[in-house]
Amino acid sequence: MCAHGGQAMPTVPSARVLVSGMPIATIAAPYAIAGCAFVPPAGNGPCVTAQWVLGAVQVMSEGQPVVIMTGVATCVPTGTPLLPVMAQMRVLAT
């Protein structure tokens, strides 16, 4: 989710790797954000998309690092962080 409570979802999950039957996400996939509550009087909001800039170091899919809970993502246009709040726990990566 974005820092303002908007829900983020990957737009292009990596369907070549499944965990518990669901596709994983890599840092290459942009995220779409819906429901961001940030409405500045004149400026750069609400959050619309996000992009991961740091993911797994040793786990890749299709040549891209996998998104992990300790990764880093930035929302556009606000520049605030994307906050991972839920992930599968069947496979762990660093």
C-alpha cells in the first residue's frame, strides 16, 4: 500500500514462477495504486503508480530481482514509499 493507504498491485506479475499457485512479482513490474487518500491543495498527489528500486539480492525471475518485504519502492508522483503489508510466507528470499 502507499503511505496514504492506497492499495497497490503489480501490473505485470511474473507468471513463469508460481508460489502456492500465484505468480510472483519482480522489481521490473510497475505497480498501480488505487484509493490513495492524499489530496494536496496544489501539488503532487495522489499516488498513482509505484516502482520497486530494490528487491532480492540472490533470487531472480526472468533476470529481474524478486520483490521482497524488505525491498524499496517509490510512489509516483508523491515520492513517498510503498509499504509492503502482506506477502506469501512459503518461500523466503533476501
